[in-house]
Amino acid sequence: MSDKDLSEALKRVIEKELNNFNKLLPKDIISNIEKRISPELENIIEQSGYIKKSKYENLEKIADDLEKRISDLEKD
């Protein structure tokens, strides 16, 4: 799941749950709640075995770099 997709999903869930209070709450409060809840939800998602696409890509790049270094060392 990409970072943008995760943020949008979180925003939709929060907006849906707060829909009844929408008229009473300022618009920016939903964004503030999302910023506070997002890290906790990401931890829960990661504990289930899923990670963000950006994190996966970073780990994949590190693994590729390490494989290249090992291959270069084996040649010497």
C-alpha cells in the first residue's frame, strides 16, 4: 500500500467516523487527528506483516546494494 493510499484511506475512515460532528468541528481538526493517529495505525499494520510501499522500496534498494557489494567482493 503506497503512502498516499494509506493517508487517503485513513482520512476517509476518520471523516466517516466524524461525519456527525463535522458541522461542529473545524475542518483542520480532521487533518490533525489523522497526523496523530497515522503513526499508531502504521505500527498496527506493520505488526500484521504489511509495510508501506516506500519502506519496501528502500529495503529492496539496500538489499540490491548489498548483493552488488558481495558480488564485487567475490570477484576480487
